[in-house]
Amino acid sequence: MSSWISSTLIFVTEVDASIRFYVDLLGFTLNMRFEDDGRALVAGVSRGDGCALLLTSQWPEKAGTGVIYTALPTEEFDLFLSEIEKKGVITKGGLWGKPLTIVEDPDGNQLYFPNP
């Protein structure tokens, strides 16, 4: 068993706004939140066992440049889409070798979900 722990950094302008998007709208769990002088700088969120993200506002010039590719089994994909659409999350179509459903966070970071 490997002892590696990894997370994807997602560059955002405001961590608390991003927490609300990822947790309240996309169903992620808030695992940690670090602040300095009352301002959130980093938050760890996850969904399931394989998707851990660190939302950070420490490099504002990089905000909105992230792309996350997440493949889900058909049943889970359909359930996820239904869940987020009920919450008003806007999706759009795309193509990257196969059709995609794309979700953008408030900063423009994109989550690519290949259509099963």
C-alpha cells in the first residue's frame, strides 16, 4: 500500500465562495479550512475516495485556469447530473476525445465529466 497523499490545487479568488459552490452545489465535503487574519486562504474538499481538491486563493493570477477530468460510471454520472441540475448548476457540452459535460466554478475552473 502506498503512503502517497495527493490533492489537486484549484486556484480561486475567494475560498469561501468556492467552498459554497463545491460543497453546497456539487456535493463535496469540507475537510479543512485554513485562514489568516480572518480570511480563508486554503480549503480542502473531497467527493468520494478519489477526488480531493485544495481550493487556494494564494496565487490570484492563476484563478480560473484549472481543468479537472473526472470519469464516473453511468449510474453515478446520471445521479450526479440530476443532483446538480436540481440545484441550478449550469452545465455545457464539450468534446475531448468523446462528448463531455462541463461544469465551471465561479472563477472559471472547469470540471470535465466524460459522458458514459
